[in-house]
Amino acid sequence: MPRISADEYYDPDKGEAVRRALHFLIQSEGIGGVCVFAGDALETAQMLQELQQVAARAQHPPLLVSADFEYGVAMRLAGGTAFPHAMALGMADNPEMTEKVARAIALEAKMLGIHWNFAPVADVNSNKNNPIINIRSFGETPDLVRRHVNAYVRGTQAERVLASVKHFPGHGDTEADSHLEMPRLSFDRERLSAVELAPFRAAIADGVRSVMVGHLAVPVLEPDADCPASLSKNVMTGVLREELGFEGLIVTDALDMKAITNNFSTEDSAVMAFGGGADVVLLPPDPLRAVDALEAAVNDGRISEEKLRASAQRILKAKEWCGLLTIEVATDAWTIETLETAQIQRVRRRADDMPEISKQDQSLLALDAMKPALRWFGDKTTIKPLDKFQQIAGFALVEDRDIPAATNFFRYLAQTYRADCDFAFLDVSAEENEIDELISGTSDAEAVVFAVFARAQAEKKSIRLPERFEAVARRLSAGKPSVAVLFGNPYLRETFPAMAFLCTFSSSEPALGAAAAELLLAT
């Protein structure tokens, strides 16, 4: 399953090359699906429609289209709705609301032509230094995570969109990012079963239709220290299939992550993953080489036809369950030959078969889900309500990708505050004279608001702030009431120099508005 982006597909310079490559993989190599990663929502819908037509003309089954929409379509596509991150939903602790949010995300995804959401994250965030999970997890305890994972799965699959719990057997108690290196879970079976496996076990019992396996070394399950769970027969077949009884789709985490590419070739990782029990090999660095390697492995007996047949059945059953096709061959009669020649009938939905989506309703639901998640730490009476001050200074601690979000937060704050509310972006590389100018320029401010956007991000290594950021913040707020609004890592409250902390457990759009409104409330 290759990665696709509407940005590249419609790019004047490379779009035609990308289009030709995708059409070739679909027509000639018969890939079964694609994974959406970036672009505009409308352009993505148009691109997917075109790719489905390519599959139909080649007389292949429809493509199973996947995406990471953990907190909504906006996670990947411009124009989609952003909902609260999982930890915000966990803090609100209303599984009914989590289910509503998941259903709304699934409905929006389905309208774009996407049938498989690689969510929810079922990892228990029991390590506050985890650089890649953090607010993507529902929380720090197996019970909390279990309840919200099951609610998210129910909401997603109620719309006939496949949910996928990840990252099996559990990525929560690690301090390494598998985008960069191989994390290790060095626990005994008792601990692994009680914490890491608990949410996955519950989701399987509750009917989740797919599981994503992470690039994690788990010595108690796989003795080969160099073999991650995502390539391990002991983990995927032995534990997930045989021990936990999972019968749905097993998909690897992306095979283009460095935990894999630093240690395995495209060919070896694809063959090991599929041979080990995966049904879907996700994002191999070179899809064509991966397909050729899998074909060779079947031809020379390293992968049995029985395994190929079983995975083909699961994939086609998943497509049928999503409403993509019907197959006029009885399940018990399927063989490789009949799968190839099965009569495929597309399900054409009438316009009135699909519920209407109101962008306003989606946004209101997102805000309703966000408000109960907000949490204060420290002495909030020093800062609330913010409008008791005539002038405030705002500072955004951001990386480039968060500049629009920080700008929106202070815009919301200024609209509500209706007084002087100047803000600046803090750059960790700023010279001392620039910091002196900021301090001098905000000397009249009676209070200081910090908007802090440190959060989990692929290949970032750490979700802590550089020490210099905290030193600069200490100078900027010296002697004044101050609040740090933490839009990402909530554990920064342990070290950041502010009198009060407002944790949102999310950096998405509804968190920005909810936090701005909360600062003005009297209680």
C-alpha cells in the first residue's frame, strides 16, 4: 500500500510522473489500496475517484483507501474538521462523546472515499518522556485507554469504516521514536499483559476489524533482538492470531520508517512482514520492489499459497464490509484462481444513501468534546479572569508548523479580551539583544500568556522544551502573573516557569478556541 498526496498528484512539475507511477502500480501490479497523507480534502476526493476508475478499468477490485485521521480529517487534509486529540477525550472521560467524535470523523472520511482509519491509538502513555505518543494516547492507565479505544472503534465502525488499533503490542512506555530507531519494550509477560496488551485485547473482544503492528523490539515475545514486532511471526501469528484470537486485518506500521529502513531492505521487510502474519504491507519505500519480492517469495515457497489465500480473503472481506464490493463466490469455495476471476459489482450509492455533513455541526461537536477536557494546574486565581488586566503580553513557543495555530489562538484571545493583547513568537535561537527588546517592549503588560506548542512529532526525538526557552520565559514573566497554555505535552508544567497552567491535551483547532474562552471565565 503506497503513500499518496494530492499535493504531489496535482503538482504542475511532478504530478504527471506521480500519476503514471500510481496508475502503473494499480493496473499492472494490482496493488490493493493506497494511503492518503497530505493535500486538500476536495482534491483528494477527486484523486481517489480517478484512481478507483483506474482499478475498475483494469477489472481489479476497488482500492481500499486508508489514512491517519486520529483526531479528524484535518490531521492530514486541509479543509477537514479537526477534533480533540485522544488525550483530551480521555481527560473529559465521556466514552459516549468519544464514540460520537469517532463516528463524525468516519463519516467525513467516507465522504472523501476513505474506508480505513488508522486509529485509535491503543497505547497506554505510561512514560511521560515518550516522544511520539503523548497526547495521541487516551491516557496513562490501561482501563481509561481501554474504555475510550472501544468507544472510538464502535463509532468508527458504525459508519462502515475500518478502525485500526495501534501500535501493537504497545508503544506507550518507550523513549524512542520508531520513525528514527527501534524502540524496545523490556517487560516481562505479566506486565505486558496487564498494561500494554490490555486495550488491544479488549478491542479484539469488542470486534475491531484491524490491528496495526508497531516497529518495536519485544524480547519477551520475539527472542531475536533485531526483529521488530511488525516483522515477527511470533508476535503477529503467535500472539495476535493464535493467543488473542484476532481474525481481522493485520497491517504493519509504515515500512518506510527508519526503525525498518536502517536495518532491512525493502524486499526483506516486505517478505518478513507478510510471511510473519501481516495481511497488508504498508508504505514500503519502493512498492514495486516489494511486490516483486513478495511474488518471488510465493513462487519459491518461502510464503505459502495458503497464507496468500487467507490474506486475500481478509482483504476482500474488508472491502465487502465497507460496501466497496460484493463477490459472487461462496467464502468456502475461494481459491487464488476464483479470486482473480470473481465477478465484482460496485456498490453505487444514491445521493440520499449518504447522510449530509454540516461543517458547522462537525465544528460544534468538536468544541463540545473539547471543553470538558481543559485542566488547570498551579494558582489560576493569579490570572483568571484575564480581563481584570488592562494589558497583557502573549508569547508563542512554536515550531514553524505551529505558527498558524498560535496566531489563531491569540486572535481568538484578542477578540474575546477586547483590550491590548500583543503577542510575539519566541525563537530559541534569538540573540540576547532581541530578548532584551521583547522585555522592554512588553514592560507595560500586567500579565503574561505563554502559548506552548511542544508536542509529539515524527523524528523530533524529544517533546521537552530547550532549556533556553524556559530561561527566556522566566525573564519575560518576572514579577508578573503568568499562565502557560500547554497545547501539547501536558507534562511541561513540571518545569516551565509560570504561576498557572492551562492544559488542553490537544493542539487542534477546537482547543485553541476553548482555551481562549476559558481564560476569560471568572471561575
